[in-house]
Amino acid sequence: MNSLSVVIATHNNVHSLSLTLEGFARQTDPDFVVHVVNDGGDEAVEEVVSEFFARMNVFYHYLYPKSTEFRASAARNLGMRHCNTMRVLVSDEDCVPASNVIEIHKTYGEQCLIVCSNRSYIMHEEVAQLRSIEDIASFAHAPRVAVSCYGDHRNQEVYFFDKYDPLIGRVHYAFEDAWSSSVSYPCTLVKSIGGFWEKFSEWGGEDAELAKRLTRLGCRVLLRPDASVYHLNHPSRQKPGWEMRCSELFRESDRMETPLRNQGPL
């Protein structure tokens, strides 16, 4: 049985999706399964996924109805319903993994850890210039590590902790670093609490809210700086007023007595 599943939610960004799947097809450890969820987008997404059927264990799913909106939480939950592995790695269509990402995340099995890959940016204006996965390293910018808060991490494991950050004038919580650009979770535990909260109907916030619930259950947030992921930047997907709506959902989540969300376990 595969010990790790990958869930990728996508919406009509076939160029980035193709590069991301190419990254997963080149992993040093090929023993994993990928679930790609088309979030109400066009048929071109299925065509891209079908190109990888012969190269890795990948499945295609469609979130109905067809939509022009992003429904990241619902799309990821659809993918996770098909996962029966010790660990699930949640990625995005525009996060191209280095060849060792699967190998690193698999080592944590069912441990109560939220394991974060280390992001490097490909700027939006440069993404269109990428013709193959070999082009990525030359465009990659500095890894997403908050040096002012955590120091300059190299290849060691680093646990994130809640700490006061003078730059933002408040406590920076560990769960805030669990962005869904190739972050892995213990699969059974995540499914038992309903996965991503689908009240987050826009793009953003759903990953930190899930991580916050998991930290309340005893999970810790761990960064693996040597698990590199190249994020293909894009224009913001947040609508005006998103921060206020997101904050309201976090407050509502805090008031709930149980970590279970949605209609029940996945």
C-alpha cells in the first residue's frame, strides 16, 4: 500500500499544472499516488492529467458544478476522500516540487506533524517564459523563510513556535506558516476532523485554519528547508474584503467546541 497521497486542486491553469505534475513524475521515490481535482474548470485540465497516466499513479476527479470561482477547501476535500494512506500532502497546481519532496514527507508517516516544504518564488512575469521544468532553477528566487522571525534556516528541521513579532506588532502563530504549497498531514487525523472547512469558499485562509485545529490536537508545525517547492506566482486571487471575511471565520472556528467541521469526517 502507498504510504503517501498527494492532492492537487486546480482551476484552468494548465501551464502551471503541467509543470507541477512533471515535478511529481520525477520524484526519487515513485511509491505514492496523486489525486488531481478539477475545481469546476475546463476539459483541458483532464487532457493534461491524462498525459501522466503512464508515468505515475495519478487519478482525475471533477468538482461539480462547473464554476468560475475557486473552491479550494471543497476541491481538496474531494481529493482527500479518495486517500487511504498514512500521510497526505496537499499541494497546488502551481507548486513544482523538487525531486526529493515525496521522499522527505513520507518519512513522517502518521506522526502528528504538519510538515511544510520550503517555497521559492518564480515571479509572475517570468512564469510564461518557462518552457520546461529544467528552466525553473534559473528563475527561482529566495526561499520563503521569514528570516526576521526565524533566522536563516539551511538543511535542518525547524519547528515553528508562537512568538511575538515586533515587525507586525502581534504574536505570530506557528499555524500561520502552514501554507498549502506542499504541506503534509497525518491522513487519518485530518479526515477524522472533516478536512478543510468548506465555509472558506474563497482562496486563502483554509490551510491556516486547518493547521490551527490540528495544533490544538497536539500537532506541531515543522519546516523542512531541504524539501524545496517552486511556487509559480500569479495575480492575487483574493477578492476585496477577504481579510475581514477570513478573520470572521477564524473567530467562528474558535468558538466551536469540536475540531470537526463540515458535515462530518471525510
